[in-house]
Amino acid sequence: MCGISSTVSKKSKHLDFLEHMFVTDADGNVVITVPDIVSIVDTDTYTPLTNDQIRAGQNVVVMTIPCAEMWNIPEGYDCFRDILGKLGYKGERVTY
């Protein structure tokens, strides 16, 4: 499992990822899951980051984008359950 924590606008967030991501707030509440898109941008270089480029201590902003409407069916989330389970998340889909 990989993950980073950061503080943005005095609100702490934690990002867990393997191939896909979910984001939790300071209290451990999940605030977004796949299939919605989680995008990370380095705020020092304004460069979007791939998972393998994310490092602890980077200044980043986490952006979410709603998924395409075709993913808004139960199977659209179910196909990610195994990956999210490897990250320790067993809950339901959370949309932003």
C-alpha cells in the first residue's frame, strides 16, 4: 500500500493508492473514491503527477472530477472493490 498525507488550506487529507485512489480527511472519513477521478498537481511546478511521481512532503493540490455517466451503475464501482480492499477500504462508493 502506498499513501501520502498533506495539509491543504489547514485541512489534512490522506491519499491512498495502488493503481487507483481514494482520499480521506483528518478524521479518517473517506471523502472520494473511484470511479470518480482523483488528480494530483504539484503546486510548486504546476505539473500533474502520476502515482509513481508522488512523494511525501510534496506540495500538492488534490482535485476530483466526476466520472463519466456510464460508470454510475453498481458494476462501475464493483470492479474496483478488490483494489480498494487491498488498501484496507471495504466501504461503499463515495462521490464528492
